[in-house]
Amino acid sequence: MDYLTMALRANEVAVRELRGYADMTLTYRLIHQLNPELDENTFYSRLDHMLKEGGYRCIAAYRDGVMVGVAGFWVGTALWCGSYIEPDNIVVDEDVRGAGIGAMMMKWIEKEGERLDCDIMKLECYAERQRTRSFYRGIGYGELGVVMMKSLDDKARSAIVAKNGELR
């Protein structure tokens, strides 16, 4: 049995891949902690769209049967780096942060990237979140560049402002 079918365990925490839309909708409570401006209907609609586009996958961490962490990820290829795996929306429940759950989920994604012969792991995080950036540095990430955005409509602009302030 490979690691995908086995739960990673440490201190009664198990990480497993979520399969399908119904499983992934259960992540909303945690995703909402990271994205409080994201209403439930928009979450469901975007999740449905992401799954239909293909390539989006999701894992969750459970402690005593309760979901305490979630991380989505994408696999792709880019000219500049080759194949990559990209964690997205990594959230650990506010009540259990600092217990190693985020690192466990990131290790799971890293192992999946290795299994898929990805060349790199890459991710984006908000510049203002110093604790998050420190966490990623602590598990081996370096800051290579800057992510730049331009909103194409008012709704996108509002989301960007809610996350990180005005685009400059």
C-alpha cells in the first residue's frame, strides 16, 4: 500500500486526500478562517469550477475525527521551471495552530510532488502575513520573486483590498 492510501500519523493527526466535490465542500469552515470575505455560495461555485477545470486536489488533517487542517494543491508545468506542485489555501484551525499540522500537510504535498516527478514546489502567500512567511522559510522555502496582480473588475478589486490593501 503506498502513502496515498495510508494516513500520515503523528500525535493522533491523520492526513488524507479528499475525493470529489462533496468531500471538499466540508473544508469551508477552515477556508473561511483564511478568507472571511468568501461567502459559502461563492465558495461552492468556485470549488465546482476548479474541479471541472481539472488539476485541483485537496487534503485534510484530522485530529480525533475532526477536520483541523486543509490544503489544496495544483500540479502543472511552466516553461521557466518544468513541472511543479503548488499548495494553495493551507489552513490550520485557529485553535490548534503551532502543533505541526501545517508542516505535516506540506510534507504530504511534497511527497506527492516527488511521486509525480515534479521539479519544484512553489506557492504564494500574502506579503503582510509575516508569521506565514516565517513558517514557509522554516520548512525550506525561499522568496524568489514578487507576485503582481491587476484586478479586471470591481469584485476582484474588493477581494484584493480585503486581503492585502490597495494595489500599488
